[in-house]
Amino acid sequence: MKILVVDDEQPIVEAISYNLKKEGYTVQVAYDAEQCLNTVREDCPDLIILDVMLPSASGFDVCRLLRKQGNIPIIMLTARADETDKVVGLELGADDYVTKPFSMRELLARVKSVLRRTGSNEEINASVERLQSGNLTIDMARHEVKLGDDVVGLSPKEFELLRFLASNPGLVFSRQTLLDRVWGAEAYVEERTVDVHIRWLREKVEVAPSQPARILTVRGIGYKFIR
């Protein structure tokens, strides 16, 4: 698997690259936002380790652009321990967040965890390119949702949540399971975040959001998707 390391501090890039290579990963490096985006366009990596503080543009800006283009897993690095930064990064679609200084053992564990979590999404993409539920179409390759001929504007997390539920029709998932599978087990989010995203999804993909026919609540357990 190829991992792109993006940081403007060469010693950090070299240390991360060395340890990733020891684990058998192929490593690509970039030292600013432009190099990162060019590398993604030319040779799509399987995961990106992205520093927040870059010289040309913030890691948040890069994450936002990458999420418009696809679903490459992203682990963000920052020297700031402010919880607000973590929330912003995760809401933009980052899969995990590591605060500097960190141990290489911790970073490697998080890399493996993110790749393991997103592996199910890769399998879904490989086996099913498009899901259909009535006039609702979920296009995996294009990262696009349509109601009839109209494109539905979804945030990265809304899309991931809808895709996960729709890929497992009829199965009931608890809020905690959805947090683990969509946000990641180590993300700084609460169970009510799932409820909020479900409400937003219903407003966008249900004919009558107050009487949903696709995304149903199973009282006392969680949610399920009906095709």
C-alpha cells in the first residue's frame, strides 16, 4: 500500500517515512499543499498523513479539496492540542487526528486502524459501483448521490453514512457501531452526532423527512436502511 506523507518539516517526513517503510508500506512524500495535490492526481495513494500547518495552504484546506475529489483516508497531524482543531479536521472528513509530539508506535497503530476501517469501503467500491433505491442513486465511483436526475449535495460524512447503511440494507446498526465504521473508533465525536447526520440525510433523501421510508429508526437500538 502507498502512503503519502505531507509535512514541511523534513526530519519528521524522514522519520515517518523510515518507519512506514520498515512496516512494508510504499512511501510518497510532499512538503506543501501543491506537491500533495499533484501527487494525488498523478499517483493516487491509499492513505495520506497530512500536517495541518503547511507553508502554502493549511492542511484543512487540502483536506477539504481532497474530500471533494474522493475518499482517500486521511490522518491529520498538528502541533496544537486544541480540541477545536480536531473537531474541524474530523468534520472536514479526516479519518483520524494525531497531535505532535507522538510516538511512532502510536502513529503506525493509527495507520493500521484507519486502513483496516476503510478496507470495507474499498471492498464495497470494488464489488458495487452503484446502489439504487427507487429514485435514489448512490454512485460510488463518482462519490455522487442523485434523486431522480437531481444531484443531492452531501457532506463527506453524510455520504459515508448513507453509503454504509445502503450497502447493508435491512441490517440494524447502533449509534456506536456507526461511529466506529463511519467516523472511526478514536474520533472525538459523541453518539448524538449520528442522530444529527441522520436528520440531515433524511432532509435530503426522504420525500417526507418526518415520516422516513428509507432511513428508519429502530427504537432503542439504532438505524437501518430500507431499499
